[in-house]
Amino acid sequence: MDAIVNLLARHRDEVQANAAGRPTREEAEAAVRVLIRWAGDDPNREGLIDTPRRVAKAYREFFKGYDEDPHQILSRTFEETAGYDDMVLVRDIDMASHCEHHMIPFVGKAHVAYFPTGRVVGLSKIARVVEVFARRLQTQETMTAEIAEAIEATLEPRGVAVMLDAVHQCMSLRGVQKPNVSTITTQFTGVFKTEQSLQARFFELIRHPR
């Protein structure tokens, strides 16, 4: 049964790869074997023999955001809000992405707010948009801007605020090797950008205890 599942998965990946101009799964696995040899180990020893397959499968999961459209996720909205027009904040969204410079994870929290203009989006959709951009090779700065742009373009709110707070393993495990250094990035549009009091309220709500 496992052999059939793996065969179907390989066929699916090959079809998707050919459609997107990507390398095949076999080519990806071969590249992993080269990296194992580059690291100084033998890809044919027992403990590593299945590693290329596992890594290729993991990469499909890590970077599935390339196959997802954030605008489509945000396209279904609701207008029955009883006139609500104040800030909507979704905070403490767990996120894990990969730095595009070293392909090493950065992990932290995302906080996203917007001021609706007559229609709102399901709260889970905000978290899904964060996930879409997290599941791509990224810099934290770019990811912050992309989340804000997607919400701004699709929902057309009066303003968007995005804050990411993350620890980068490329600083913890290599280079300066300083663990637990947190990086904070923000992006504001509309009323959040023009009214400092709204920025202050956004930060206050993020810090507010549950």
C-alpha cells in the first residue's frame, strides 16, 4: 500500500513540476544526495538512504505557499456586520518561514489588523494569508509588506497594520551565533499610516493580556 501511495505521489509531483517548469522529484532527490556528499557523508548509508525522499517531501510542505493565492483566500467576505467599522485585530498567529539567503527557518508571531469598509473577512483567512507567504522563501521585511499588500488590495479597507516578531536561525546557528535575538518588522497603510494614535492603539492591543 505504501508503495502505491509513494508512486501516486511521485506521479502527482511530476505532473505539477512539468506544469510549473520545476525539476522533477527525482531531480530534487538527486540534489539532496549531492548536498549530503558535500556535507561529508555517504547518502547510501542506512541512516541516509531515505533522506532525499523525505527532504523532497518536506520541501513540498515547507514551500506550498507558491501554489496558493492569497487574494483568492480573501475573496469571500461578509457584509452583515451591524455597521461595525472599528479595528479588527488577529494577533499571535504562529508563523514559520525560511530565509531566502540561507534557507534556514525563522519562527515567531504575526499580528494583523485592518479597518473594514462595510465588509469583513473570516478571521481564519487572515491566518491563512500569513501562512501562504510564510510558506515561501522570504525575508521578514518582504513578508511583512506582502501580507499588508494582499489585504489592502483585496479588502480595500481604510487601513492595514502588520507586525512580525521572529527569531532567525541563520543568526542563531551560523555567523554571529546569537540565539534568541528577536527581529520586529511593521507595515502600515491608510489610516494606520497617517494617524499615529491608531498605530499606538495597535501596539497596545497586541501587548494587552488575554
